[in-house]
Amino acid sequence: SLTACQSTLTVNNRYQSNNSIVGITANLTKDWYYSVPARSMQEHQRCVDFALREMAAGEECKWQTNEAVGIVKVAKIESSGCHLLLNTVYYKDKPKYFQENYCYNSANTKYYRTP
């Protein structure tokens, strides 16, 4: 099981300067509009959990909802048991690429996301 799961994700990648209230408002509105729906985020987290528990380096987990699609790839598993995941999420015809590192804590038998 996971700790520190990502609860929101936006595919917005075009931001205005934050030096005015107009720019800040525009950025918040775009983030809201391009925020991946909760159901899709749940599918993404299920895929991450499966990848951490069951997959070897180089393998991928794919997920899809009516609104979004995504891929979680296990890029590397270190000797310490930490996993590097490469993520792709498509929502409203916009891609979001990001990576996450997860390590296993045997004391509480959970994976946790590391910076």
C-alpha cells in the first residue's frame, strides 16, 4: 500500500506571469479546467500500486477512463528497493510527463514517495 499519494494533477503547462491578480486568476482557472478527474487519479494510483508490488524494471501498467489515459513505467529498481516510475497522463488532449521515486518501509510495510 502507498503513502503520500498524489491527490490532484493538472495537465496545464502554460502559465502566465504571477505578478498580477489577473495572471494568478488565469493560472488557477487553467489548473482547475485541466485538473485530471478524481476517478482517473484513482486509476492512476491503482496502476502505481500494482507497478510497485508486481512489476520489474522496464514493464508498464496502462490505465484508461472515459476522460483520461495513462501509463506508469518502472524505469529502475535500485538495490535498496526504491523504484523510479515514469508517468504519462493524457487529459483533454494534453500530456503530462512526470517521474516519481518510491521507497519501501519494511517497518510499516508501505511504499512512500520520496523527493
